[in-house]
Amino acid sequence: MEILREAEKRGLDVVDILVNAIDRSDPSSGIKIRIELAKKYLSESKDYLQRNDAVQASEKAYKAVEEVIKALAEKYNTPEYSEAIKAGRWFTYLLQRVSNTLALMLGDWVAVGWATAYALHVWGFHESKLTANDMIAYMRIIEDTVNKAIELLSK
């Protein structure tokens, strides 16, 4: 659709906008939706990896971590979460900052998970420089990050 392409050109994440809108009307549902999205993206990443599509596997792995970072930020009501809500969207610099905020609260695994996801986003997706084999160790970190986050978010 033309509207989706236009939103994408402007750097808008339509799914994120919809999750935020749903969350405003039903605050308990935003985190649940983000958990489901993270699970979906992680599963898709593994599927792409099985097909040796490192580009799409990288992007889906990044999206999985992005969703749990946003959900954790909401759960712990971080300043970056408030800033994203005020701005109407998450900017990458806010995700970078909130990963540090959350790491100070929850442990280094959050920052390590985010840094790994961002490396995959840049080098695996945008630059297309990683192979499926290059992603093996990264995927262990991604999976660990998503699983730890989901465990905390489900309490």
C-alpha cells in the first residue's frame, strides 16, 4: 500500500505506532503484544537462518530484541519510555540509551543483547556482510536476551 511505503520512507514503524495506540487505550495489552511480536520475530529469524538467509534473519533477530527492550522500558517506566511516548515513537538513540538504563537495573545482559541486535541490524541487514554461519554466536545472545526479558515481563 502507498501509505505504508510512505510511512516507511519517513522512518515510521507502523506496527510500533499501532502497539502504542492500543497500549494507550488498554495499558496491560502493550507489553503482551510486544512479547508475542518478539516470539514471532525470533522464530522467523531462526527460520530464515535455516534457509541461509542471513539478511532477513538479522533483521528479525534485531526486531525481536527491539520489542523486548521496548516492553521492558514500559514495564519499568524508564525516562526513555516516557520520552518515546511523548515523541510518539521510538528513535534508535532512545533504544540505545534505554538499553543502558535497563542494564543498570537488570544486568549487563540487556546492553549486550541490544548491542548484538544492533550489530546484526547494521552488518547483517543493512550492509549484508554476515553469513548464516557468522550469526551462530550472535543468535545465542539474541535468544538468551529475548528469553530472559520474556521471563521478567511475564512476572
